[in-house]
Amino acid sequence: MVSSDFISKTSLANEKLLPPTHGRIKGETGNFLNVLGVVLIVLEIKSGKFHHAVHIVKDLHQAFILGLDFLRDNSAHIDFE
């Protein structure tokens, strides 16, 4: 998920949004947030490039949240030590 404020400050601001798969999502406080659409992005992490569809969310408090779907699809390993 990506906040609409964050997207508006990037080159993705002019991209045509794909229709959202969810109209609203429940935020961490229990409030419902509106999903404005989906945009396809390329994430560069270290030497890897990852293509991913992200939901643009109005009033999301974080700029960007990587979800479990991305982590699982890309076999991410998180070392908490």
C-alpha cells in the first residue's frame, strides 16, 4: 500500500490508476480508508528489481507499506537479529 500523498510527490502522480480490487480497507486504528486505485511499480532493493502492483490509499499514515503478499511472492527472509 502507498499513501496518496506520497504518490503525489513522485513521477507516478501522472500514471493512470487501475481499478482497485478493494474499495475500502480497515486501517490499524479500525477506521476504514478509501482505496483510490492500483499502480504498477518497480521496487529496487539492493541489486534486485521487483515488479509489484500497489494500492493507493487515501489518508494512509505511512508513506509505503510492504505487505505479506510481496514478501511471500518474493521469498523474502527477514532477520530480526
